[in-house]
Amino acid sequence: MAKQEDKRAKFLKIYADIPDGLRKDIIVVIEKKPYTWNTAFIEIEENTALGKKILKVLEDIKII
């Protein structure tokens, strides 16, 4: 399993390559709440507990 900072760096690299029009698309649902690329970016960038959950799910589903 990748370290938290490694997962974060992978996400940020992928996010940078996502076209602006796709950043509004939902990429993950946690606790029945949908999160887009943009909202995931904010949570991950701020290193919140939710951001860590998002990274875990993204790793589990092989996005990062």
C-alpha cells in the first residue's frame, strides 16, 4: 500500500491532467455523498480526514 503522501501526489498529478470540463464529474461516493474531482481536490489538498478517505477509495478502485 502506498504512503499517504505518495497517494496524494498521484492524485494531484492525475487531477492536473483532467480536462476542466470533466472535473465536475463524480469520481467517488463516500457515506452516500458524491464527490467530484473538484471537491476531492479541495479535501485532498487541505489534507482533511475526508480527503484521506477519498484517497483510500480511489486507491481501492485503482484510480490512483
